[in-house]
Amino acid sequence: MSNTAPDPTAYNYCALPLAAYACRPDRTRGRVHAEPESATRTPFQRDRDRIIHASAFRRLKYKTQVFVYHEGDHYRTRLTHTLEVAQIARSIARALMVNEDLAEAVALAHDLGHTPFAHIGEEYLRACMEPYGGFDHNDQSLRVLTTLERKYPDWNGLNLSWETLEGVLKHNGPVTGNLHIAAHELQEKTDLRLHTHASVEAQIAALSDDIAYNNHDVEDGLRAGLFELEDLYSLGLLEEALQAVRARHKDIQKPYLIQGMIREMIGLMVNDVLVETNRRLADIKPGDPEDIRMAGRPIVAFSAPMRAKVDELRTFLYERMYRHSSMRRIWLKVERIVTDLFTAFNGDWKLLPEEWQKRMEEAGGSKNNAIQARIVADYIAGMTDRYAIREHERLFDLYWDLR
């Protein structure tokens, strides 16, 4: 082992060898705004670090995953979910010998555009924005990264690498149809090759999202009492995981059984992804990242039997958890909060905080209804659950400022 320190100008070195189809930092397509690279970090490491230091990333702490933040400290938030996705993504990326830093950066960024109150908050904000071009949380994540974060004097956004932005944009595969606002604006600045698949690292981040939320929703649903462990016995994936844990621990207590089941399920899903992905890689024999993008299908994927089990689990969670009566009661309140806030701010944008009034003026929103509504949506989408609740109280509780 050499004691010679790495050349501080050689910022593109990697700690581990990379497969031929991995995205190499020394071959990045660069950034929209040119800037000197770091002497000690690769471009993808810098992307990751910029995301972690973003204001939107910190706010994920008080954004709902499924349960509203005040319902308990042990339930997942959007932040803890994001960290779990990043952990799984790094593990898969390392096993496939691709770029861990890029996979992690995409994983950390993928949920930055989520509204307060999880997907139900998004549904009501989308309904409010229907006359103004709609709303999509994936596109909003891109908008946070390219427009809404304000940390640099020379540009808006975080000025991330092409590869990280591609991964966020193509979170669900190639982009078809009409582009949402952030994708449209970014595509005018740099060609993100919308109709190709994303890099293998971005595909890893997307599938890690599926693995993380399916498993932690089971754990959170059990903790909340929305279903019982016995209700899971008929599900193929859960049955397999439970049998494996019981085979190792004959008289295991229920709390440990649940934790063991979750670990086993994650392991089963990750191992399946690795086997299936290696099979697909052997089929196409990629010699560089371009072969992954042009493969015409996802390369990182579940096998067909595992996909069937995951779909079975997702159907169960949809019926027994996401549509549960306790969730539906929350929806009623969320609809009122989101709709009231949008109606008030879009009706009179001078109600916005001064910083957001300034953004409205800079963007010309005071003279354009669509731009005005978009900035109102940006403000609401960036709220945490608790901030949205308090903002609603400030506006609609007659005695909030008079007590």
C-alpha cells in the first residue's frame, strides 16, 4: 500500500473499481452552469453534499410519509424514508460495482418535491393547480434542485451534475408526453435525452424506493394497529420471510419476529434485484453507460415472481392501510388545509411572506395568473405538515393573533 496522498487536482478518483457500465465521475456531462470542480470530491459526491445541505432536505423531517408527524415519534417521516432509500441504494450499487455516490445522490433528492401530508396533500394541490398546468411531485423535486433552492449568487438551484438531474427526472423511466414546468425549463438548457432510460445508478435508486416504502409501511401499519401480524400470513413475501425467521428462532417473541421479518423481506428483495439485474446485464453485455440507457427496458428490476409478490403486498397495503378509515379522516382535514391555503394565497398573493412576495415580483407572477399560481404551489409544497397546520390557523382561526 502506497503512503502517497492522492493528487489534490485529481478530483475524479474513485475509492472502488467501477464496472464498465457505471457512470464515471471523470466522464460526467457537467453542469448547466460551469464551475471549478472540487480538489477532494468527485462531482457526484458534491451533488450528494449539496442535497444534504439543502433547506428542502431538512424540511423532510416534518413531512409525512404515511402518518402525520404528531401521531408518534416512531413512525417514518419523509426524511427517514429518504435515508433508508439511500442506504439500500448504496448497498445495491456496491454489489453491482457501479457508482455509489451517484445512486445515493439520486436517492436523497427523489422526494424533495413532496408536499406536506404525503400523497394525499399532493392530490389536493394537483386539483388546485389543474387550471394552471398541474402539479407533480417528481417534477417539483427537479424544480427544487434547479430553481427554488437559493444558495449561490450566480444561479438559482443547486447546479447539480447532468447525471443526477437525469436520475431525478427519469425516476419512473423515460419521460413521454407533455413536460411539466421544471422538466421543460431544464430541457431548454441541457438535453436530458428524455426518451432513453436513466443510468443504472438512477434505476437502483428508483427500485430502492420501492423496497424501502413497502417494508417500512408494513412495520408502521403494524405499529399503528391498522392490521395484525396474522393478517400477513397469506401474503407470499411475508410468509416466506416469517418462515425464515422462525426457522432460526423457534420461540421468538412477537416484537423481535416483526423486526426479523422486515430485515428478511428487505434481504429477499435486494437479493432478487441483484440476481435479476445480473441476468439482464448478461443478456445485453453493456460496455458503457450508454448501453444501459439504450437497452429499451429497465435493467435494474425485480424478477417476475418477486414483482408478483410485491404487487400483492402493495394491494394489501392499499386496502388495509392507505384506505383505512383513520387515514380517510385525515384526508378530510388535509383537503380543507391545502385547498384553503391555495385559495387564500392565490386570491391575494400579498398574504405571502415577504420573501415569497419578492419571488412573485421577480417572476412576473403579479401579471400572469399561471406564474402566480405556480409560486403559490411552490410555497405550499415546501411546507412541512406542522407549518401548513399553523399557517392555516393563522389565516382562518379568528383569534390566532388576538389571544
